[in-house]
Amino acid sequence: MENPLVRMQQRVLEAIQQEMGLWIEAVLGDAFQPEKFMCFIKTMGIDLSQLPGMVGQQPGVDPYQVLGLDKSAPDEEIKKRYRELVHILHPDKSGTPGTTAFFQMVNAAYEAIRRERGWQ
């Protein structure tokens, strides 16, 4: 019998993963409203400061999905998406409250992919 806490954690991670995919598309479309997303995260009782460390380490937090890509994406596409997101989310440049955790998640996702693919 599966532990109820594990099931709940899995559901939370799946919800975050789905929301991140939608969020990334919104950011790239200049339609991101971080205040609304932050409210969503807070209502779920999630501590955003813990999310970057979960990328690539916890089941359900896929580094490719954090970048909004499929695992089959070529290296150059991954690098390009990373640069786009870093440019949008960098705390010193975005001017939008709440982007620091997402910036850290994007960095953690890229590092996990970099290690997986053996990039220097």
C-alpha cells in the first residue's frame, strides 16, 4: 500500500510541473503574471525556496519540462531556451517580483541537463 504522503507529494509535483509548462509558455509570450502564479503556489503551501533543489532530483520535476522542452530536444535548442529564460527571469533585469525562484529553477534544470549530457 502506497504512503498517502508520497501520493500527495506526487500530486503537488505534477501540479507544479503542469503549471511550470504553462508558465514558461506565458513568459515567452510576454503574458506572465507572477503575482497570480505566486498566489497559486502559496495556496498549495509550497515553499519556493526548496524547488530549485528538487529539479532533476525528485520524481515529477523534469528539468526538460522546467525549460519547456522535450527530452529529445537537440543540444542547441536547449542552450537557446536556457539563454532566453535567463534573460527574461534574471532578478536584476526582469523587474518582476517572484522571478528569483524561477531563475534558480531554470539554472538548476540546465545544470541537470548539462550533467546528463556530459557538457563541459
